[in-house]
Amino acid sequence: MSPLAPATADQRDRALEVLLGRDLEPIVDMVGWSAGGGAYEVASADGAVRFRRDTGEEAGFRVESVTGDSPVAVQEPTRFVGLGAERASPHPTRDQNSYPNAFEQFAQLFDHPSAPDLCVIHSASHHWAEQGGHLGEHGSLGIVQARAPFVVAGAGVPRLGMADLGCRLVDVAPTVLRLLGDDRRDDAGLLSHRDGTVVGALVEEPGRARHLIGLLWDGTNANVLYDLVERGEAPNVARLVAEGTACRYGALASLPTVTLANHTTILTGGHPGHHGILHNAWVDRRTGAQVVTNSPSTWATSMQWLNPGVTTMHDAARQLRKGTTASINEPCDAGADYSTFGLIRHGELPPLAPAPDALPDATERFVRPSKDYRWSSRVDHTAVEQFRHIWVDAGGSPPVFTWVNFTLTDAAFHEGGPYSEMAASAVADTDARLGRILEVVERSGVWDDCAFFLVADHGMEESDPAVRGDWDVALAEAGVPVRDEGYGFLYLADQGLSKAGG
């Protein structure tokens, strides 16, 4: 392989002519790129907007020009709040959708030296049938795919219940670290690549917590989770909401709204273009080689792609409260004293939970026929057992910061769709596992000193199986050489390119 240069303007224009044609409009929502000189452009079949960073502007960006209809004219963070509102527009078109923080989202992406030549945002309805599509999808900038649930509870957190609040995933780390630290100094500054800010409404007593427990429910639709909480079908999440605050408007993921990019965003407080885990797959322009981070074969070593000097919540928590930290079932484990994937790197494979017949908290109706549901149930049960080991069996003081990644919700929301019985069962199973963790903490005797936060890495939107297609095919038919990584990261330069999906 050889270094990959940026595409020329002619190469980009040839690709855009195809991507923005009416034939692809059902699957291509918009396309963004760096226009050079600190400017960025986003275009759709109906128009385009050109903007640049401007620290003098309140939002930090200045629009230079608009042609036709701006694709990101609507950036309202409260659109489609509540399951009823979401289901009333199951596949919103571009003029119905909302793209919060769109200027920041595109700009941060192109700050990375290996950013693509073009970033394609798929439509809300697009079903990725050609790549093994799911009923539930994410990755887009649209608000349903970007919105993750966010609940904070326990020591130092106000009891507001379900509150009319919202934030971004980059705000999660600085906010919850404030619960461990003293507001007389900038504790969030311990995060070297922080883009987020402290959400003050979620912190009543800075420094009150002595232990912080983070719970990630991968791929969980916020409206669906909150609806199940309200209906009494997630009693342990309901307990956290009652003893703290839930953000009704959620926490908005960074672009691309995919797994490992946003796991790392939560744990660093930085956008993907700044912390270095750019996508689940991309091209390293220095070498021209494909980088894959979100794969069972690469999870244990994925943090080699963190930008130099990036610090995580593990590093920050250890400085704020002297003690150890733990990372359970999480590829983004940089700085953790105990790590599931750290054990794997040292050849110490943690014992996996037994077969489904012996598992508690596993819905038999789905765990038997669904391979992904079965595997994730075993992995998540193992995560609970690791938590118990760290907090009880290992002796000594509990960790200052413990992070637990649950995977079942993502598997079920993908396979069944966010409104399915499978998704609801995954929430119920994961809620039961949350209950086991809360029981361990209660028995430890430090409950009153603990703060908890529950979050997801992105949302999940119901796709339309009738809306299929692959822009790679159209580009190939037009004679445009392209390499599509992670699906949506297009590298157009001609040097030895071949299609390689992520």
C-alpha cells in the first residue's frame, strides 16, 4: 500500500454528480466534505450550504452561502421527542428531519488527517440490504439515529426525574467527572481532547461522589427506553430516574453515529475527529491501509488508533479520587487498571457465561432462535459476573470508576427493529442485569457514595425494507473509483483503490 492523497476537485465533482442525482435521493440524504481553507460544504439533491468556523459567532460557525435549500437548515434538538412523536413519522424525509449541531459535526470529522474525501449521510429510511441490512439502523446525522438516552443518579445528582434537558455525548464525561471533583477547579480539563462542557443542571453537589459507575446500553433508542420505563417494564432504570435525572431530549452522538467512535467519545469527551477513533472502519491515509476497529478480531487492540496524548475518564477519575478503575467488556479501555480486553491482550481469556439454558435474565423466546441475541446474552451475563468479582470477590476498596458495556440491546434493536418485542425483551433482560449490579453496590456498603450514569452510544431508527440500494454500484457504473469504508466514508483518489466495506 502507499499513502493516499486527497481527491482532486474533479474527482469529487464527478462523485457528487452521481451521489446528488435524483435516482439516489431515496438513499442519500446528504453529502459533506472539506472545501479547503477552513470551509466546509454539505449538499443534497435540493441544495447546498457552505460554512466555516468563526469563533466570533455564538455557535462557532458562520454560513457563507446557501444554494437552494440548505440540507441542515433544521437543527432542532427537541424534534421527535417521545415515542408517539417518533412513530408518527417513522421514516422522516430531509425536510421533516432535524440535524442538531450539524456544522460542528461535519467540521470535527474533517479535522482528522484520515478523514474521507466525502461523507455520505444515508436517508432515515435506507435499509442496508446489500450489506446484510437490519430493521434497526444508525450512522446518520438525523436526530433519531443520533439521540441516545442519558440518565444520571446518586451522590451529587439532583432528583429531577424525567426533565426537559438534553446534551451531547461529548458532554457526558466532563459532567459526570464533576460529580467526583471539586468545582473550584476545571476537573474536566483532565480530559486532554475534550470538546464537551459540564451540564450544570445535572450536578447538584460537585465532588459528592466517591465512586462513579457508568453503564452503556449499546444502540438503545431513547424514546423506546423511556417509554418502557414509564410503563413499568424497566424497573431498575426507573429507580435511577427516580433517584436522579433523565434527559428527555437525550444525549446526541457525534458523527458518524456508530459504535466504537462514540464509545470513545463518551469516555474521552472528544469528537471522533479529535480523539482518533474515526469510525468502525476507515483508511489510514499515511499508508493507504484499511483500519478496522469495531470487530471481534480488533477490539482488544483498537485503542492503538487513539490520537497521541488522549486521556480518558479512567485517567481523570484516578487523579480526582485516588484508587483503581475498571473497564468491563469495553474496547475503549485506555487508562483502566482492570480491563476485560486487557486480560485478552495478555492471553487471559475471561470465562464466558454458560449456554443459554443456564443463564438467568435471558428471554427464552429470543435467546434460542437468534444467534446474536444468544451470544450477547452470554457476554452481558459475563459482564455482570466480572462486576461482582471486581466489587466483591477481589476484596479491597471498590474502584473509583467502573464502566460496564452491555451489548444485547444493540443486537436486538438491530435485528428486530426498535419497536419490536425483541427490542423490548432486550431492555427487560438488560434491566434485570442492571438490577444485579445495583444489588452488588448496595451490599458493598458504599451506595450513598456512588453516582451512576446510563447512556448509549447512538440511537436506533426503524428502516424501510422497501428502500434499498447501494451508491457504490451507481458510482462504479459511472466509472468513479471509490473505496467505501464503514459505509459512508468515501475515498476517491485513484491510487490502487478497491471497494472494501467496514
